[in-house]
Amino acid sequence: MTSANDYEQLELQQQYSRINVRWDASDDELDNDNSSARLFERSRIKALADEREAVQKKTFTKWVNSHLARVTCRISDLYMDLRDGRVLIKLLEVLSGELLPKPTKGRMRIHCLENVDKALQFLKEQRVHLENMGSHDIVDGNHRLVLGLIWTIILRFQIQDIIVETQEGRETRSARDALLLWCQMKTAGYPHVNVTNFTSSWKDGLAFNALIHRHRPELVDFQNLTKSNARHNLEHAFSVAERHLGITPLLDPEDVFTENPDEKSIITYVVAFYHYFSKMKVLEVEGRRLGKVIEHAKETERMIEGYGGLASDLLTWIEQTIASLNSRSFANSLAGVQHQLQAFSTYRTVEKPPKFQEKGNLEVLLFTIQSRMRANNQRVYTPHEGRLVSDINRAWEQLEKAEHERELALRNELIRQEKLEQLARRFDRKAAMREAWLSENQRLVAQDNFGQDLAAVEAAKKKHEAIETDTAAYRERVQAIEAVAKELELEGYHDIQRINGRKDNILRLWEQLLELLAARRQRLEMNLTLQHLFQEMLHCIDWMDEVKVKLASPESGKHLLEAEELLQTHRLLEADMAIQAEKTRAISAAALRFADAEGRCYRPCDPKVIRDRVSHLEMCRRELQVLAARRRALLEQSRSLWTCLWELDEAESWIKEQEQLYSSLDFGKDLPGAEPGRGSGERRGAGPGAGGTGAGAAGAVGDTAGGGGRPAPAPAGG
């Protein structure tokens, strides 16, 4: 496909080849043509070619000087001043904005060829097609090729990049057509202006004035311009363009106001208008862009201020929130901790997400600010120390750490409060059991149903001892209640006053129970002691009854020995009675202490009953003493009697023995000189008979003295 540049180059070569063919024809060929018309035509073509060459040389020289003015350089003769290649290199550097190889020093032809080669090589690198053109053509000052080279440079650096936007969008056109379209668009609507080419459409000067008026209406009074005054129009347009627009007048009015204006010269001049107005448009765009940049900068400043404020607010919130989260002042109750946990959950789901969004927005805002400043080649904004994104992220990490620790602390406190509540419920449950047990046992201990006899009291004592044993075993349970209350107090339970109050009540009930147990045991001991005394009284009375039976016996002894034995037994019995009397008095005194206790509020028995029993015991004792005295008197009388009888019997026996002795023996034989043996034997032999006699007498006396007809026993040893 042939590009726009290639098309222009082809058109240029064909145009110059036609001119050169006719111009370079030899004189012999011309002489062979005998037609006068042909001769006129050839002369006319040669004249037009010379005219166009002169116009192009003048236009291109002005065009080259307009660009070399940037480097304070100019030429006077286009053909001569480009021969060394130095000016050509400078021109290409100005147009392209690139640095070409440095020109070779020297004025010799070889140096000039080398410099021109550098320029042409650069053009080839810029994809400029240079057919049938070499460095020697430029060095030799070939007019046609020098003008062709300048036109090629104009096409490449001034016309090639022209793109005109239409309503249908951008269209790919040749540079010439694009420039023509631009001129048509800018002059559309102006009277007597119809741009269809770059020759005759510009002869009257209205098209130039229309271009200026379109862009700078204050410089041209287009309504006062007339089509017939072409020179005035051209002079006015060129002078205004030079004075106000700074466009070098590449053409003179007579160069345009001619029968056949040079197309390339007009294109070169019109291109200057195009680039100026395009640059003006760019400047306007840049002005608007500058305004936008300023507004952009102001907006950036506002964004920076907004970033600073938002960052400060967010950091302040983070700092305050961290301080709040680090607080370990928890509510001292399960409901309070649950409320705090709910508030923490609300913070995480309601309060924190917008702040996290703010944090993300801050990062986006800072990135936007820095991107805008980079796009404007401004020094990138960096927040102050402490407000950097890294500082915010670090603070946010500390916030999340504090949040995590707060959650753990709340969870642990919640678990602790739940345990305390469970412990409190266990305390209440056990306390209720202890209170019921203590109250029931107090009611049980308050009952004094000991019974009315020793067996019942002893049974009551055993029951009481069992109660005491159970109570002693229950002490650990009471202590467990106290330990639970102590644990709740150490853990700071919120309702510790109620717990301590209930614990104190249980301890009070416990102490009361112990006191009641001690008092009941004392009462029970009193009852037991009294019942033992009553039992002793009964034993004493029973003993007295037995002794009374003995004392009531009429037996006083059948002989002296028996009387002595009975009296001895009676003395022993009286000794026992004395001991028993002491015991009886002690029992009575002990029993009367229960009856005579004035200061005691508790009496195990009715005092009257005690006194009656003591009186009965004393009466029995006195009766026993009376009986004992009677019995003693009887026995002593019996002994006296039997003693008297025994003595009488002894006396009678002795008398009888003496009588027998004296009766059986010769009184003389008992004188001196009698046989001692016989008399003595007879004396000793009289014993039994005497004894028997005495015994019989004693028995007789006994029978008489007894009066009862009881046989008297033989006296011991009689």
C-alpha cells in the first residue's frame, strides 16, 4: 500500500520529470519542431517553470529562515547556502528536535558531501523516500533537486502529520487532502470563499483573511473586505499574520495574485497558518488544561488537607479506641459482662467497619493524590510523620491487637462470672439445704421428750448422742458453705453482701444449734442424774424392804451362842444401815438440789415429786431404824437371858459336882495321908456325870425360861 508520504513523493517526481523533460530537451529536438504553437508552448512552459522556481525558491528560503531563526541562523541563497550541509543539518535538528551527527569540519567538497550524506541518512531513517537524489546533487546546487529536497522536508515535518477530524470521525487522507479539508472546514460559511485547491482559491486573499478571522475575529473586519480588491486583501492578511500572529510572510501578494499561483508555495504558507492555529488551539487547550491543572492542584490541595484531617481523626479514634479496649474495668456481674460483650460486638460490627472503610479510603486518597501529582510532574506529597499510611496501618494493627486482647479478656471475665454465678447458685442450693437441716434440728433439739424413767432417759441420751454425732459430722458441710462464701468474696462476687448475710445466718443457726445441743445435753444429764437418783432411791427402798423383813424376824436365838451370832449379825446389819443411811442422805440431798434450785429456769422434774420421794425414802429409813432398834433390844434381851441361864447352869453344875465329890469320897480319905491318885481320879471322873446333870438342869431351866416350849440348844462347849 502506498503511504501518504510516498504518494506526495511520487506526485513530486512526476511533476518535476514533466518539467525537466521539456526543459532538458536539446536544441536539435526543438529545431525539428517547426510548429509555432509548439515553440510558444515550450517557451511558455519554460517561463512558468522559471516563475514557479523563483517563487518556490523565495518561499522555501523564507520558510527555511523562519525555522533557522530559532538557532540564530539564516540563509540568503537557497542553492548556495545548503551546499556545505551544515545549514541542512541544523534545519533538520530544529524540525525534528533530535541531534544529528556533528558536521565534519572543513570546506572541501568531500567535507560537504559527508555533511549532506549525514542529513540524507537521517531523512532515510525518518522513512523519507529520496529517489534519484544524492549528496552530490545538493553540493552541486542542482536547483530542481534542492527545491525537491526542501519540499520533501516540508512534507515530512510540516504536512505529513496533519489529521483532520470530521463528523464521521478521523479519516486517513493524504497530507495535501487533509490540509485542504482543514482549510475548507475553517473557511466554510464565509461569503465568496470556496477553497477547492491551493492555487486559484487563494488569489483574492479572502481565504487567508477567513482563516485569520475564524481563529482571531478581532484582527480582521471580514465584512469590509471585497473580492475585487485582491491585492488589498492579500496585503492585509499577510501583514496581520506577521504582526499579530508572528507568521513569516513566505509569499508576496504578487506571488499569489497571479494567473497560476504556485501550489507548493501556497501550501507551505498555509501550513504555517495551520501549525500556528493548531498551536494556538493547543495553547488554548493547554490554557484550559492549565486551568484544569490549577484547579487540579487546588483540588489536590483540598484532598491533601482532607487526607490530613481524616488521618488525624482516624488516628485519634484509633488511639481513643485502643485506650478504651485496653481498659480492664469490667462490670462485676454476669449481666454486666454480657452487656459489655454485646457492646464489643456492636463495636466490631457497627462502629469499626466504617473506620476500616475510612482507612481504605485514606489509602486510596493518598494514592490518588500521589498519582495526580506524578501525572502533573509535581513533587509527590508525603504525609507528615505519624500520618503515613504505614503509621495508620501500624496503629490499626495495634487496634486489632488491643481488640483481640479485649475479646479474650471479656471472654475470660464472662467465663469467670459464669463460674461465680454457678458457684453462687451452688451456694444458695447448699445454703437452703443447710438452713432447712439446721432449722429442723433446732426444732428437734428444742423438744425435751426425755421420758419419765431411767430407761427412757437413757434411750433419749443415746438419741441425743446420735444427734451430736450427726451434728459434728455436719460441721464440714457448714465449713464448706463458709469456704464457698469466702471464695466468692475473694473473687469479688457482685452480690457478696447477700452471700455473706446468708452465710452468717447459717453460722448463727449453727452456733444456736450447738448451744441448743449443749443445753439439751445439760438438761438430759440433769434428767439422767435425777433418774439415777430415783433409781438409787428405789434400790435403797428395796434394800430397806429386804432389811425390814430381816428386822421383822422374831427369832432371837435358842441358846446363848445363837443369840450372840444374831446380835453380831444385827450389828453388821446396823453398820450396813449406817452406810446406807449416809448414802440415802446423800441421795436425798442430791435430789433435793434439783427441787430447791431457785435460780434455774429448767427443772427436770416437779419439785413436789422429788420431795415426796425424798420424804418417802426418809420415812422408810426411819421405819428401818425403829425396827432395827427393836430388833437390837430383842436380841440384847435374848442374849442377857441366855447369859443368865448359862451362868446359872454353870453354877448348878459346879454345885452338883461338888456335892458329888463330897458324897462319893470319904472325907477322911481326903485328909493327909490318903492316896492322891484315887481321890484325884475320882474327882476327875465325876465330870461327865456332873456335866450331864448340869445339862439336864440347864435344859430344864431353859424350858422354863423359854416359856415357849422351844427346846434350848446345848450350850457350846458345855
